[in-house]
Amino acid sequence: MSGYVNMVYKSFFLCLWIWFSYGVFGDTDVMQSLSVMEGDSVTLNTDVNLQKDDQILWMFKVNNSFTRIADRQKIYIGNRTVTFRNRLQMDSQTGSMTIRNIRTEHSGLYKLQIIQDDVTYKSFIVAVYAPLPIPIITRDASNSSSSSSSSERSSVPRCSLVCSAVNVGHVTLSWYKGNSLLSSISVSDLSISLSLHLEVEYQDKNSYSCVLNNPISNQTQHLDITQLCPTSTGPFQQSQTMVLLISFAVVLVLAVVGAIYFNCRRRKPAGSEETR
């Protein structure tokens, strides 16, 4: 009889939990944050050992309301939680929930109720991050110039570069000079394109790198100045080459004109003697 009463007691609290989950009651539960890479597995630990008559309930927040995903008897996959199909596994001894091959759509708030001699609540905020691409560094020819807004640097030829990453979210894109941060830009949206500009001198010997990172991983692309900003194509070198070519052309024209002139002067006396 006592076992039956105990079961009724726990079932009553389970109903109260479902009622609470839809906003009727508030709670003071333990909150835990977890970050995981997309495609990995993550386990939400209950930190308890379940006895025969103990009950648990797992819920996931979907569209501002909680929906049941598992209890001790079964795992529920409905229209609102179809993305969990074949991904959930619950430990029969502890009630801990493992989400396998987790996707970004599984990010969010998970709530757990454990009904033993008393009722315990736990919450988990799970953040799932997509794998990061390697940022791409290219030359921004439209902004390359031998001058800048600063009068002190106006005579220094500079090469304009841009580092970019596409289809990223919840990331920071940064330029580094050695280990020193030069500039950065962050975004919290999903599937957005980021770009960050940098200007360097053509013969700069420092080490530069572009880093894309989120809270759990990063990707780095190192700048090869000699490849993207060769000195032979710098504005100053281009002007020097142009001056040399023009000078050579002028000298060549003067040489040709001089040769023709002197050749005509040499032939003119000979023609005058024949007419006599």
C-alpha cells in the first residue's frame, strides 16, 4: 500500500511539473551552460542515481513554450521535436540525457525534473556551434593607394587587404600583428558574411594573421605579403617604372632624330658637287 501511495505522490508532482512547464508556476532551479561543436555528442547529467519508484521528466523549449522529450518510460518525438529523432539516449540508472550528432537547431533551454523523496529541478542552456571555415585574405585593389587620410603617411605606399568569412554566426573576425590585436568585428546572427579591412606597407616585414573564432574553436589564416602585395606592383614602383620607360622612349626618339639629321648633313655636300 505504501508503494502505491508513493507512486501516486510522485505522479502528482509529475503533473505539477507539466503544469509549471507551461508557465503556471515559477521555479528556483540549478542552471548549467554547455557549449558543443555541431556533429558531436553532449550529455546532460542529472548527478543522481534513480531508485525504482523515482520519476524524471526532460523538456525542451520550442517557440517560447516547453515540450516533453523524455521521461523514465520513453522518449517522445513529435512534430515539435522531430529533429531529435534517433539522437536521444537516456541512461536508465541516472536519467542523464545524451544528444548524439547534435545540430545547431538543438541549441536552447532544456529543463529536468527529478521526483524522489523531494523534487529537484535543473536547467541546461546548450549552445551548438557550426564548424568554422578558414578565413580568406584577398587584396582589395579598389582601395590600394600610395596615400592615406593622414598627411604624415601620404607619401608611404600602402597595400589594402580584406579578410572575409561567409555563412558564419556567433563569431568574431580579427586582424593580428604578431600577437597584438589590430581590429575585430563580432556578429551574433546566423549565416552572415563578415569582412575586415587592413592596410600594410608594401615592404612591411611584420607578421599578420586573420583569425575567425567562436567560444570553442578558431581558424587562422596567415598573410603572405610578398604574394598579395608584391613590391613590383606597388604604386611607387609603378611610377618609377613609368618614368624609366618614358625616359628611355625620349632618349630613343632623340637618338633616331639625331641619326637622321646627321645622315642628311653628310649626304648634302655630295649632292651639291654632282650638280656642279
